[in-house]
Amino acid sequence: MNFAPLPSVDVAAVPSDGLVLDVRENDEWAAGHVEGALHIPMSDFVGRFGELTEAAEDGRRVHVMCRVGGRSAQVTQYLVQQGIDAVNIDGGMLAWDGAGRPMVTDNGTPAFVL
């Protein structure tokens, strides 16, 4: 079997208005996340898949994010198989934070990567 390489992008290449799908669990999301990101934990993903297809119905690219890139790689692979333009964010939230990209919390506390 020949698997195509997984499409991925560096955190710096994610547009500020891009669609970011965060597949981390709720406690990780609460600690800090990308403002405006769509949060669907990997554990809920299949059941909530419609939320993503709705968000991406205009055909825009989905930038998939987790903590370091393992879970998001699996979700990206699934989305690509479904015909969705999806890319894995290399290094995940750790790389995002390391690059100084902005993060927020829902309760206003300082954001960090859990």
C-alpha cells in the first residue's frame, strides 16, 4: 500500500482568520486555545463530525491541531479521506505557543498549553 504523505503546515503558515479545528480534550482546551477555533475533542469527533462539515462547507481549508501533532494527524488523515481540504499543524499547540501565536481561555486566565 502506498500512503500519500500527510498534508501539514508550520504554525507560521496558519492564517489568522483560518479555520482551526482543535481536537484536544476539554481540560486541554480550557487551559488555552486558539481564539475562534472549533473545538471537537477527538473522543467526540465521529459523533460531532457534522459541526466540522458545516464550518468547512465553503470549502475552506481546515487546520487541525492537538498538543504535539499525533491526534491531529489521525483526524487530518480521516478528513482528507472524506474529501475535505485538511492539513495537520506541525508541532500542535506546543509549536503554536513557542512561535508566540496568540492563545486565549474562556475564563480570562492566562493561557498555557496543558
